[in-house]
Amino acid sequence: MCPLVALISEFWSIHRTRPPPEGSMSQPDSDPHRLLHTPAEAAALLAVRESWLRRKAGRREIPCTFPGKHLRFSADDLASIARAGARPARSTRPPARRGRSFRD
């Protein structure tokens, strides 16, 4: 599993078990996976700059939601962004050098 997907899963497992703060207007029936995150919250969860996230979303290069004119990210959007960023491991061995030809 990608480290970012694991981070998001861990975030949700923590926040699902915590009671809502005093005076909050959260609905007890709402599913935490359906909440929308602001760009700042999403950037913190993905460990990227908010400006990068806004730029990519503005170009529609990453999944996002626009309720009205407001940019938001669902949990599915964040997981999709994390999966898209996964790269295969690289070899730590330096590339082999090619020998020089001494032909003139």
C-alpha cells in the first residue's frame, strides 16, 4: 500500500473514533468518508503544498469537487491522488558505464 494511502486511512480511523468537539454542528448520521476537505486540509493530509494542489485542481489534472465555486476534496479524491503519485522503486545501484571506443 502506498504510504499516502496508509496515512489517509490512519487519519480516518483516528477521526472516526473521536467524539465531535463541543458546540460543533456535526450530524451524528453523517459518514466521515463523505466529508469534503478544504485545499489546506487536503494538502496537509497528502503532505504537499496547497499551491500545488490548487494549481493541479484548477487545471483539472487531479480529482476534485467544486460545490458552487469552492474547491473541495473528498476522501476518494485524496486516495486517488495518492495512488496516482505512487512510483515503482528505483534501483540504488548506479547505472553501468559504457566503455569508450578508442577507434579514430
